[in-house]
Amino acid sequence: MAAFRRRFWPHSLQGQILLAIALALLVAQTISAVLIWREQNHRLQSKMVSSAAFRLLGPLPESSRRKSAERDRAKESRERQPFRLDYSNEPPMLAGEPRLARVEHELAEVLSAQGFDAREVIVFARDPERDAPSVEFMQRHRRELAAAYREPKPRLVIASVRLPTGEWASTRVFVDAGEMRIMAPIIGQTIVLYLVLVGATALILRRVARPLRALTQRVEDFAGERALTGRKALEGQLEPDGPDDIQRLILAHNAMETRIVTMLDEKDVMLGAIGHDLKTPLAALRVRIEAVEDDAERARMAATIEDINRSLDDILSLARVGRPTDPVEQTELSALVADVIGEFEDMGDPVELGETVRMVLPARATWMRRALRNLVSNALRYGQRARVSLVREGAFAVLRIEDDGPGIPESEIARMMEPFTRLDASRNSGTGGTGLGLTLARAIAQQHGGTLTLANRLGADGTICGLVATIRLPLA
């Protein structure tokens, strides 16, 4: 079976789809042909029954004494119509001739409904060449038969009934063989459908497969030949399966994923080295400024060092947020919010904890604390006050941080989520920061499958009276 598939089964996506369409069309046409053949066969049987019944229900002898006279009349009229009625003492069916059981049953019902007393009914097919009356009739009426029947030799059916006198009355019926005549247009129709449907589908699939091949080639180029041939598989990667072009794409995707992961690992190592190399001299500078005698100058230098440290922490955190190392754990979010607010309260900041609802959800607690601290710090820095609430809305935990600041122009809200973006262009510690707080908070929310949105808070008169930062997190 495997050898058959390798040799005859199409390996491309286009070939497999075309094969599926061709097989489906073949099955549909086969079912259609069977139904049409059955209907046509039933029509032919009905024709046989009608013709035979019409002839058998004509004038019949009342006794065997009329048999000779009837035979004489049949013989005299045979020149004009040989297939009227023949009479015999024995059934006319020869050995090996097939009986038509369904036609027999229908003919018996018709005769019975007309009050005809038939003790036995037999209907069978016979080769016209083996039947003397048929041969004689076909020789005399060759042209008429060629016009009436499409086959060179029509089908001969003989219907015989046993009369109450014991005699057998028989009649002959010519019908079309019909099977090949019925199948010929169906076969032609199937061929036309194959050419039209499969051809049109092939053109469409070619248009679909062209960008797929281009995408595969692009991914392979990005992954590189070395990655494709000697890569180390990552956990959870897809196994190549399906048509050849899909397998190529999966292999190229796996190689590209491996290369990206390697690059991210190298980036993490590089960022760790940069953080270490920068923080060490910053710590040395912090020690050295203690020797500065001017208190104001020493304070400005310490603030600058602290600002650099915060900026460095924000940059490293944003770079690593997509590749966290701490695991996801079930976290009681209201307790986490209360702890963070408690930290600000201990420092004397005007932070207010409003309504909170106890909710447990899978989260990375360290990162969630970082996002909440950033948002509360922004509210305190620009809005002088922060009010925090935690409520449940459907299947989401909704964390809101409100302030009393001037808000953000509607046209600037989306831009504020971008890295290193601040409405205040100054870099002082009063309003300072690197412009990464909101970006980092949004990245952390997205890491947990949630969202961060900003909206201006409007007063009763419609004026902006603050800003609301909303984090929506799924509970499951």
C-alpha cells in the first residue's frame, strides 16, 4: 500500500485536490447513471407489460375446438403482423432462456385486474436469431426495424400464459436493448464535466499554489540551507505531514522558528551582558559621587544615575516580556493589587484602593506587579492621585486605574502606547521616564491574553477631568 501511494498517489496539494474532485465526480456520476438506468429499465418493463397485455387481452378461443381455426387465421395474417398470438400445448420457453420475474409479476397483476383467467404467466428473453418468426419478420421489415430501433438487433421478449384449457397463449414483443444507448450520453456528459470542472479547478489551484510556493521559498531562504539540513527540533514543533508542498512549508517554518529562537536566545544573552556591563560602572559611580562635597550637585548626579538605572530596567524588561522565565501560577489578583497599593501607601503616595472582588486567575505575579506599578506611577506622576479598582465583568477581570490629570488628546491615545513616546518632551525626574511604562504594561497584559486601553474620564460638564487605564484579563 505504501509503495502504491508513493508511486501513484499525487504528492502535491494541487494534485490531491484534483484527485478528490475527480473521485467525487465519478461517484456522483455513477449514482446518477444507476438511477437513470433503473428508471429506463422500469420504463422498458412497463412497455413490455403494456404491449403483451394488450395482445393477450384480445379475442381468445373459448375451447380447444377453436384452436385450429385460430391458428389458421394467425397463419394467414402473419404476412402482415406475425406477433399476434401463438398457441401450444407446452410452454414455449427453451432451456437456458432467462426469465423476467418482475415483468411476469406486473403482467400477472394487469391481467388479473382485467378479469383474465391466467393459470400461469411466464415472460422470458430470447435471441431473435434463434426464433423463426422473428427472423422471418426482421428479414421482411429490415428498414422499418432500423427506423424504429436504434440497435442493429432489437431485444425479443416472449410472454406466455396458460389458459384454463391447459393451452399456452404466447405473444412476442420487440423492445430496445437500451443499456448502452442510455450509458453513452452519461459517459459523454462525465467526460465534458471532467474537462470543464477539473480544468477550471486546476487553473484556480494553480493560482492558489503559486503564492504558497513563493511563501515556502521565502521561508526557506530566511531559514537558510544550514538550518533546513542540520537544525535541532524544538519541543512542540509540527511534524511534516500532508502533500509535498505543505511538508516543505512545515520544514521551512520549523527551521525558521529554530533560527528565530536562536536569535532571541542570543539577544537575551546580549541584553544580560549589556545590563551587567552598564550596571557595574553605574554602581561604581554611585559610590564615587559620595565624595562630592556639594550636596545639590551630588543629588543631581544620584538622580541621573537612578534615571539611567530605571531606563535600563525598563528596556531589559520590555525586551524579555515575550520570553518570560517564571511559570504561570494561579494568582489571587485582589491580594496582588492590595500588596502593590500597600507599597505606594507606605511611601506616602496618594493612592486609593476602591472596590475589589476576589478573583483567581492564571498569571505571572511578578510581571503583573510590574504592569500595575507602571500604571499607578503614571497616574501619580501626571494625575497627582491614583484610584484603583478590581471588578468582574463576565468572563474577565477588569482592573482600572484612574487619575485626576489633564488626560490625553484623543488623537494621541494610540501613539502613547508606542515605545519611547511621551507627551512631555522633557527628560527630568519630575515627569521623567523613558516612555516605556505604558508599552511595557500593554505587553504584559497581552502576554496574559488580555488588553490595556486608555480613555479620558469626563466630568458632568463634558470636560476632561482625568485618565482611566483599563486592563482586561480572561479568568481562564
